[in-house]
Amino acid sequence: MDCSSETELMLAKACGFSGEEIMFSANAMPYHEFSLARDMGAYVNLDDVTQHIDILEENGGIPENMKRGVLSQDGLYNLVTEWEAAQRTNE
């Protein structure tokens, strides 16, 4: 079940979905929705880890098991680009 709001998370729960059966993917949402998704044990999809990781850390926490954290292509690209720049600086 793919959810992108608190309402959809509550509907998923009411329909009997739980834990890893739920993927929470949202762009512009109230931050407490991260906490709700984590409390439900849902997968959390971060569109851009560089922008959302602090928000997630403060609102539900970083997933203990990374299989519950999904790294988007943009986020991965940003991390690789930053790592490559750091490597050039260290040369």
C-alpha cells in the first residue's frame, strides 16, 4: 500500500495493512507524518535524503534497518557527487 499522507496511512491501517506492507512516500507533508509512518513500521521513502534526513531523524527516527529506508536516485546522485568532490579535495 503506497501512502502519501496521514489520511492514507490511517486508511491503510483501517484496511488491515501494517508494517512492511506500507510505503510512505511524501514530498510536502507535516513532519509528524514521518513519526506516524515509523510508528506503523512502514517503509519510508525519502525523495531527497540530503533534505529530509534531519527531518526524519527528529520525527520518528532513522530506520534501524536500512531496508526500511529507500534512497532515491536524486539522493544517491547527490551523495556520490559530494563524495567525489571530497575525494578530489583529499588528493
